[in-house]
Amino acid sequence: MSIFFSRQCEYALQAVMYLALKPEGEMTSIKELTKKLNIPYHFLAKILQDLTYKGLLKSQKGPSGGFALGMQPKDITLFHIVEAIDGVDFTNKCVLGFPECSGKNPCAVHDKWGGLRDQIYDMLVSKNIAQMAKEMKKPEYRAFVD
Amino acid sequence: MSIFFSRQCEYALQAVMYLALKPEGEMTSIKELTKKLNIPYHFLAKILQDLTYKGLLKSQKGPSGGFALGMQPKDITLFHIVEAIDGVDFTNKCVLGFPECSGKNPCAVHDKWGGLRDQIYDMLVSKNIAQMAKEMKKPEYRAFVD
DNA sequence: TCAGTTTAAGATAAAATAGTCTGAATTATA
DNA sequence: TATAATTCAGACTATTTTATCTTAAACTGA
């Protein structure tokens, strides 16, 4: 079990982060991505297609083609990616799965989870991937294998 | 997609919470549970079997049989249930799915998620289900449909 | 003891997610 | 213009999760 995001979403997040490390406009092939991130080729291809269709990436066919960010890095947050792949039901669903859970009718952890949910949201929107990429460029902050 | 726990785990949490509302030792049938919690009968049966095997519940066959807590309510936390059903990988896996993520090699949200992970853990262990049941007995705190 | 009620167990089915394969379309470049 | 590299698209397979069905076993109470 992936712990919060679907596997597909994890791959999407990883791929976009990787692209954010590249000079603006440079195209990166699926081949490079799958090799560096260790993600199944055709599965990643589908995910990138999806992100392209939704405008988060742009693509180019042919030799020296590949994928690049489809928007300014400063305008992309992790939340955008999660929204595109998994959806963001976590922002309004009861964590224990009670259909009736609400402020009037709270489950045992309603308030506690409310606070956590907001913090998770904050984690996903408070930095854009340009900032994240900058931090990750420092060698001690890299999260990709060479 | 369930938002953090698997559907199976959500059902387990709901069922155990429901049993915690009952007078100690009273047996509750699958029929009552599926009706009140709106969970598929045979699916819930499997889950309860599993929890029984793991000692969290006890069961009795025959008329007036059913399920009841297998330990003192004060000794059961939500964490025990999650541990039994989903496992607790969330306590040590990278939320973005990077296999290499660690303190030396953190992902973009490593520290932030570290704090959240601890708070989620805390949410699951800080109250036992006896306390939760007590709170939920107050009508305005009920989370079950009649 | 017998009938009815309940859990136990295992096989099966359905749906969702993850992953693979193949061929077509596009494009850079030699 | 021909070739090779790349994404695009769709069908297919595999695995995991969710759900159902059926029969057996255990138990209660009449």
C-alpha cells in the first residue's frame, strides 16, 4: 500500500520534481526519467501523457523530444499534481470513513484530523516546485539516485 | 480512493468503535453491525474474523452469538486496529514514494511530513477507545446512523 | 435431541489499480 | 528524403482490493 498518494500519483510527483530540476524548456525523455527514477517505462508514459493533457507538462515527439514543465515552475505546486492524478477528496472526507461525519456529527478524531488535513494541504501548496527544486539542487538535499 | 486507510481498515475501525459503545461482554451480530454501519455483510464477516484471530475481538457462534471486544476497551487504540489491518508503513515511508528518502537524503517535504506523521501517530494512540466511546455516547457526538 | 441461528472457511467474482505490449504518428537530423 | 527516435493511443495482462456465495461447524434454547 502506498501511504497517502496512489502509486501513480507518487510517480507523477517524482517525475515533475525531476523535470523542475532541469533548465527551463529542456526536454527530458521517458527513457531518462524511468532510468533515474526507476519507474516502469510504459506506465510512466501514460502518466506523463495524462499530465500533458491536463496542461501540467508539454511534450514533443521525435529525436531530442520529450517532456518539460507546461507552466512556470513558480506556478506549480504539489497540490496541482495530486489534484490532476488522485483528486483531492482528502480535503473533505472523514478519515475513518464515516459517511455521516461532520461538525454536527463528528467522529472520534474529527477535530484532530481537521487540523492535520489543513497541514497536509499546506504542505502541498506552501512551496512551488521552483523553490523545492532550488533546495534539492544542493547536493545534501537531492532525492534522486544518479 | 479511501483517503488514508484502506476501505477494509475503515470498516474495521468503525466496527470496533461500534462495539466499544456496547456494555462490556455483550455480543453483537454481524447482521446488526452491517445494518447500522452499512457495510457489506460477508466482507465485514471476513474483517471481524481477522480481528478475532488477532485477538482484538472475541466471537461466539450460535443464537445470541456475535462479536465483542477481545481486550479491555482502555487497552485498545485505533493504532492497534490499523496495525492489524493495514500495517503501519506510514510511520517510516516517504510520502512522495522516493525509495532513497532519508534524513541524509530528504525529499522536498521530508521534514514537514515527519511532523505530520508523528501527529497522525499521536492521533491514533493518544486516546483509547473507551474514552472515545464515552465521548461518542453523548448524542451530539454520535457518528452512527440509527 | 432437533431446529434455527450464528460464525468459520474457502472458493469465486467483480472492480480498481498497476504494469506491458504493439503499432501508429510525429519530428529532428543526417 | 530516409531513418531513427520519440511520444500517442489502444488493447491487453497481472495484481491487489473489494465483495459475494456456499457449505460446514458450533452453539442455544425449546
